[in-house]
Amino acid sequence: MKWTKKNIIDYYLQNEFAYKLWGPNMHYGFWEKDVKTQRQASLRFNEVMAKTAAITSDDHVLDAGCGVGGASIFLAKTIGCKSTGITITPRQVDLAYKNAKKAGVSHLVEFKEMDYMHTTFPDNTFSVVWGLESICYAEPKIDFIKEAFRVLKDNGRLIIGDGFASRDHYEGKDAWLMKRWMDGWIVNNLETPEKFISFSREAGFRESAYRDVTEYVKKTSRIMLYTSLPFLPLHLIDRVIRIKQYTTDALWNQYFAMKKKLWEYGIFLAKK
């Protein structure tokens, strides 16, 4: 089954409460020695991404797949830059504006319902395009990279933090394991870092770099596994009889797929 835009929108609407518990920065996070909680880890990942992209108060950031505005609000509050967040989920636009108002940064951010694959922004609008655990939904990913190149100004940067495939093809049990966890989050496919570098070169970016940060997200992967343990009987039955997809399946199988090094977590940077 190939997941559609409607499937993605429905998924986020159905799981709004779970994500609310996780926090406005809905991603794996970055665990360093001084990080004690998941929410601290999430904020630290924002810091690492911002530092990698060298974001300053002079930048205008396009937050591609902004969710409820976590990254845009973080950038506005901590760096003082402008940010425009876009999402295909109308409900998230409303929540993002509410979160921005609470954070006191409404004057620096705006949010729109828009597909990051086909934006309506003029050429050369932004100095940074930011995608944190959202570009995994791009289909195909090269089209997103081309669109990011189009809306970026000269010397603009594309920064992506997300899951990446560790190989081009999967077979047998490996293919099944990858499909089970990606289906749980309505993701159709991941691409390798090498593919992203190739795509960026094809789009016209002058340079690109990739950093594997899997070691810094493994703790969150384990936390997700523990969260799925109440549903252990379903996971065990699924090993024998293929049962209907359930959301916690992603929490369970993402851990074992990462443990087998079928996928990795990385930060990708490209400069126009």
C-alpha cells in the first residue's frame, strides 16, 4: 500500500494527544551527557540543527513540515530570526499559532497550510530551508530538494534531520521489518545519505555534507520500545500471523530495525 497525503493528515489528527504528551518538538532528540529528559533532548536537537546551518537573527527560515510549530518557535525565541512554517494538516496551523502566542513570538513567525513539495513562494525567498523529521514523507525526495533549491536565496542552506536508509534495497525479513515500522508512521520510504547528496547535486546545490548521529538518538529509540511494551502480545502474535497495522508497531519495530543497522539517523546540510 502506498500512503497518500490524506493518510498522513489523518494519522496526525488521530495521534494528536500522543504527540501532545511528547511535546511541541516532535522528534527523536539529541542525547548528550547533560541532557536528562526527552524534552531537553528535543530542544538540544534544535540547537544542533541551528548550529549546523549557522542560523542567525538575519535569517528567514522555511520550516518545511512544521507540525505544531516547535522548531519555528524555538528559532524565533532563541535566535530571533523570522520563520515561516508550512504543514499539510490544517489543525496543526491553528495549534502552531496558539503555541507561538504563548511563547511571545507571534511577531516573528507565521504558519500556512501548504505542501512543501509544491509551495507558492517566489524564487529566492528564504535563506534557510529546515526539515526535521518531516522530509521522510517527501515522495519523491528529489522533488522536495529541487523545490528547496528554488525557494532558497544564493548562499542559502538546506538542513534536514531525519531517518536515512542504510542501504538501497532490503530483502526478506529486513524488508518486512523496515516496512512494519515505516507503515506505523505512514512513511513510504527512506533514502540513503548518498542518494541525498546525489539529489542535491542534481538540484544545483554547490556542496553538501552528512553526519550520522544515530548514537545520539538511540536512547529515544529505546524509550519508544518501552512505550510499546503494553502491546507486547500483539507484537509477538505478529511474528507468526500478520495482523492489521497498529500505531505502536512503529515504536516496537523502529528499535529493532535500528539495532540491525537497517536505518540510521542523520543530519544533512546542502548549500546553494
